[in-house]
Amino acid sequence: MRKGISALLGLRGREANQDDDQLQGVQIEHIPVSSIRVSPFQARSTFDEDDLASLTESIRQHGVLQPIIVRKVNASVELIAGERRLRAAKRAGMSTIPAVVVDLRDQDAAIVSLSENIQRRNLNYLEQAEGYRKVIEQFGCTQAELARALGVSESLVASRIRLLSLGKEILSQINTDEILEGHLDAILRLPDTRTRKMVLDDIRRKRLSVKQTNDLVKKVLSLKKKQNVVKILGDARLLLNSIKKAVRDLERSGIDVEYSQDVSEKWIDVRIRIANTKASEEKTGA
């Protein structure tokens, strides 16, 4: 994987003496908006309606100030970065939009699309996590390779992908404006979906901070540990009762049985002696 997004695009930004229709070493084309299809690698799933309306009005008055990035795939034009600008341009009634056309393979196009959204802070942490997962699964790159290409730490990529293990039942209930990444990190320590949902409800209802959530999770885990101990002790009692019943059954059938039990802090020692009736029968017969 090539290093860095600028290496993928070959762009370094706009120079002061540049012509309006040209970036450094790259020619801008004006492409019909109707001919541009959205990238299948787009990580962003939601667009703020008020923000989009504001951008649409700005484009009506001033035009598109920053070109979108596209690539040509067979006979079509595929958007790599700038879906918000493209949507607003369509709403503003523009027939064409300025675009930088680059030649990128699928893997690089997915990384550039993801990076552009992250840098513009268009993606919430769950959308970023899903974007990371898609790139890794579709193109077989490692977390370390993706992190280098995006210019982020490998631990960030790993921790966000880990959030997705909460599953759809939990993640579908998450509003990232009120539930922070730290809240989900804490919830991940809980062992099952039912308990996680209960804590998530508490976070919303009581508006718990991340610290308060971590404290709550510790209490829940401590309680569950005690419940497990009680269950184990209960299972041990059932086993002992079963053994005692078996001893009584043997005694009722006329077999000599000796039973003893010694309980210490660490162990429950059980000793059973059963008379060897076969040996007695053989001795009598002799």
C-alpha cells in the first residue's frame, strides 16, 4: 500500500499564483452532475439537512469553490470525495460541477474517500469504524497498513473496529451525539447483550458520563462474579445431595456404606466406602 493520501492523489494543494481551473499538476474538468455515480466505498451514511441546505444556498451564490474528486470506471464517472458538495450542487440546479479526475484502483479510491470524510469530520466514530472494516475486508489489507495510509494510529483503527463487535442490536440504538466512544468502550467489557442494553438504558436515562459509566460497569461485573460464585456453590450442593441420596439407596438395599464429609475454606472432601459384596460372597462359598 502506498503511503499517505497525497501520494495517492499526487496533490499538494492550491498555489497562490495558480489558475482557478488548475491544481498543482492536475487539470480540473467540469463534469455533468447527472453522469456521476456515488462511490460504493462511501463510508458516510447520514447528511445533516440544515448543513446541506446552507451549502446549497452558498453554491447558488458563489458556485462550488472546491472541486470534488472522481475517477473514470469503464464508461462511467465515480465519485471518490465530495458527495455533500455533489448533492448540494444538484439541489442548487447546477448542470456541471468542477472535478479533479484521478486514476486510482479500488483499494486506493476507498482509502481516499474514507480519509476525506475523516479529515472533514463528516463521519462519526461508528461510521469511521465501519469504513475501516469495509476497506480491510474488501481489500485484505492489515490494520497497520490502513492506519499508515490514513495517517492515524493502529490502536485507533483497532479500537474503533472493536466497537462493531457490540452487534447490530446494540449499535442500531446508538446516537453518537449523546453516546460517546468511551461509553461503548466501557459497555464492551460486559459479557452479554442483555446486560449491555440495561447499562445503555441507564446511560441515556441518567445521562451518565464516561467515568460514571466505567464505575457502573465495574459494579455490574462485581455483582455478576458474586452471582456466579453463588451458582457454583448451588451446583456443589446439588451434587452432594445426589451423592447422599445414592448412599441412602445403597443402605436401603442392604449394602454396607460409610459416608464422611469434611469442609474447609478451600475444599469439600467427601469419602465413601462401599462393602465389597462380591468378595464376601466368594468367601462364604468357599
